[in-house]
Amino acid sequence: MQKRIGVIGIVVEERNKVTKKLNEILSEFGEIIIGRMGVPSRELKLSIIALIVEGTPDEIGAMTGQLGNLPGVTLKSALTSKVTE
């Protein structure tokens, strides 16, 4: 299957409860993550993570599915139509 470039925005509402599992999932899929930026919002008590990914739709979907099942985590993803090798 061909790879695609995409972005994933993740909002973590209960950081202390899911940090370990979230980082385990991101490490498991580390080979498809090109870049990662995390921004804590102390005022809102949220953490925002932006990921740039390159992988097959199945790989990206598997990662977002696991992340989206974590309590207090919401995310949105967008894949480009650009196919990479």
C-alpha cells in the first residue's frame, strides 16, 4: 500500500491519566512520525500535540484509533492526496 503525508491534532484533557499510554502508542508508531510538537496550556489544563506523519492509511488509522480510545483524548487527522514512496 502506498504512503501518504498527513497531520494529526491531538487534545489531551486529562494529561496525568494518559501520558504513559499515549507516549507508548506514539513510540510504537514512531517510524511513521516525521515531526511532533507539544504545547501545554496551563490555563486551560490541556495539552495539545501536533504530529506530521508519513505512512499508509492503515498505519495512520491504527495509530489514531488507539489514541482516540484513550480517555480524555480527542483528535482529528487529515491526509493529503500526495502519494510518497
